[in-house]
Amino acid sequence: MGTEDDVQALRRMSGLVTPMALRVAVTLGLPDRLRDRPATAHDLAPGLGVDPLALDLLLAHLAFLDVVERTDAGYRTTGFGALLGAEAGNGLNNLLHHDTAAGRADLAFADLLHSVRTGEPAYPVRYGRDFWTDLAEQPHLREAFDRQMTDRMCNWVSGVVAGVDWSRFATLVDVGGGRGSLLAAVLEANPGTRGHLVDLEDSAAGARELLRERGLGDRAEVTGGSFFDPLPPGGDAYLLVDVLHNWDDEQAHRILARCAEAAPAGARVLVVESPGGSTEFDLVMLVHFGGRDRGSDDLAELASAHGLVLESVSPVAGGRSVLEFRVTR
Ligand SMILES: C[S@@+](CC[C@H](N)C(=O)[O-])C[C@H]1O[C@@H](n2cnc3c(N)ncnc32)[C@H](O)[C@@H]1O
């Protein structure tokens, strides 16, 4: 039998109140609104279109969490709470807001049981369509997702650029390359390499702009399209960064098959993921997409069905490794 402390620890771990209170605070913009101008729930409620008594309950819990503090003029955001603000520049606001890609997707955790029962993503149960279709239909979600991807990469892009000898590749195809921040960094560090990025049209448009802004327009082509369709042929390397973990095995096979078909014999497929990453992240991939972070052995087995032979696994940065496969045929 566990101790009372253990029971309390489990109670805290399983509580939904605090995570949801923080997310609702972010969604209502409270950390920014109360940063320099203290206000009461009654002051704030009409402008926010919320119930004043309910808002007061929320603010009281936020004060308990030290996110806001009580002053004579009402509640004011603390230095700790300011980290949740849109302008804090740490990406948290974009992850927690109910109407951003990640914040909205996390709400599907209410249907985790469905995912565990079926192995399917919970996202479509809640929203009636899959994550990528939702992003295509709501540009502000796509914008938030691309920003999230760019923010997260800031810390480890230089490690990935330094961790691979990219100069071996005259042409590099970045498959599902998002807004292109990694491809831009690789091309900047390797003047002899040309790039070709493929992503869905909305992201591709952002990538075109970014690559042009970085002065790489003449060395980088961008195609708006699906990686389930034939990919640009003849590349020396095909890059998949944090792509396969978004998909179940059947779809991951299809993506690898497209790479293997497009690549000449001897070319490389580089998979950058976090093999054996975090258990929490695995559940996120399951609920949002029906995917998971696969270990190196699983990735090697998946790839071997397409004549891709694992040559090396190199830890780079951000918990990620580069798995380099050689195309054999
Ligand atoms: C997790 S993000 C990774 C983006 C980029 N590789 C990076 O590391 O920042 C997955 C990418 O796959 C793209 N994607 C999803 N479905 C796609 C499809 N059918 N065809 C092409 N790209 C797709 C998304 O738009 C997104 O940019």
C-alpha cells in the first residue's frame, strides 16, 4: 500500500484543472492583458465576453499558481506568469492557446481512450477531420503550426547542420520541409549544394518566401504538393525531418516508398527524428496523428522494405539523431 504522499502525488499528476486553467488564461489573453494594468474580474469580463464570477474563480486559481498576484487595483501578471504571454518569445503561448494548432490539437486528449482502444488519432473524433485537413481549411492554424515548427527548431538547427557532411550532396530534397528554415541553414553552410523542398501548398508558399528572403532563391526550388505523390527525381539525398513520426506504419511506408522511387541507386535518405524519444511525446503523436516516434530498429525495418539500408545513426542536437540510409537497387 502506498503512502498518503503517493496518493496525493498521483492526484496531482492526474488533475486536469491546472493545465486547463493555464490554457484558458492564455486563450483569454490574461497574461498579456494583466501585465502592466491590474484589473478585477468585473473590469475584464465585459471586454472578454465572459462571466465575471467565473472569471474571478479562474483568476483566484491563477493567483494560487503565482501566475497573477492580487494588488489593490485587482490582479496583475507576475514575472512567472508573463512567460505565458504572446510576446514572451518562448513559444509557450502558441502551444497552449485553444485556437492555435497545438493548443487545439491537445484538447483531443479528452479522447485518449478512443486512441488507446483503436490505435487511431483522437483529433478527427473531436473535430470531424484530420489535423492536416483542418490546417488547410483554417489558415490561422497553419500559420500557428508553421511558427511552432520554426520556433522549436531554433535551438537545434545549428547542431543538425554541423552534424552531417551535407557538402557530399549536390542536390538535397527536403520532403515535408515546412517553412524551410533547416534547408536554408544547410544551403547557407554549403554553397555547392542545391535544395528542393516539397510541402503542402500553404507551407510551400512560406518556404518560397523564406528562401528568397535569405537570398537562396537561385539555389532552392519549392514544390507545393503531397509527399504521397511522386517526389522530384534524381536527388543525391532525401531528407525527412520529424515527418515519419506523424504517420502510422502504412503511411510511413508510402512516404519512404516515394523517396526510394525518386532517388537514384547510391543516393541517401536521411531521417531526422528522436528515436526512442519521450513517452509523453509518443502519446501526443498518437492522439494528434495516429503516429509515434520510432526507435532506430523500427525505422531500419520500415525502410528496409524499400531497399534502404541503414548506414549510420548520429545523435545531433535537440534529442534528435540523423539516420542515414543508402538507396540500394
Ligand atoms: C512536423 S512538420 C516538420 C516540418 C519540417 N520538416 C521541420 O522539421 O520543421 C511535418 C510537415 O509535413 C508536412 N506535410 C503533412 N502532410 C503532407 C503531405 N501529404 N505532403 C507533404 N507535406 C506534408 C506538413 O505541412 C509539415 O510541414
